[in-house]
Amino acid sequence: MAFAYSKEIFRAARLLVGWKQSQLAAAAKISRQTLMRIEDGENVTVDTVNKVIAALEKRGVEFIEATEHRGAGVRFIDPQGRVTPHEADQSDNRQH
């Protein structure tokens, strides 16, 4: 995967799944200091970034690439394919 995400994207992804820096660092098998460097926008290797992305994707995060009309982002998708609470609320509203 090509790396084209800002430091804010990684922080947002981590917070989306409710992880502390130490939890994400452990899941990605990197040091907390290295994760801090990523979230501070400092240079790290592509391999290191890919480890962080893989750990977050395993937790259910989807990275959304920027397009001509909108910036990059992240969203949560349940890895088991279950409906998220927000999606359930929307389907309830459509039934009424």
C-alpha cells in the first residue's frame, strides 16, 4: 500500500478504535516512541507505516484515499461484517 496519509489520519484511526498509543504500538510491533514520531509527522520507514496500517485494519479501520474532490480519511468497518450501531439507527429510521 502506498503511504499518502497525514499524521492526523493515524491519530484519528487510533482514536476511532479506542486505543492508546501503547496499545497500537504493541499491535503493530513497534515502539511507542516510533508511533509518536508517526503521529508527530516525522519521517519513518514505509515498512513501519505499513505495520501501523495493518494493525489498524485488523481492528476494523478502513483507510480512505484522497480524491480530486475530498481529502483522505478513515472509517470503522466491523471486521466480522456486523452492522455498526450507527448503521442500525439508520435502518430503524427507514422502517418508520
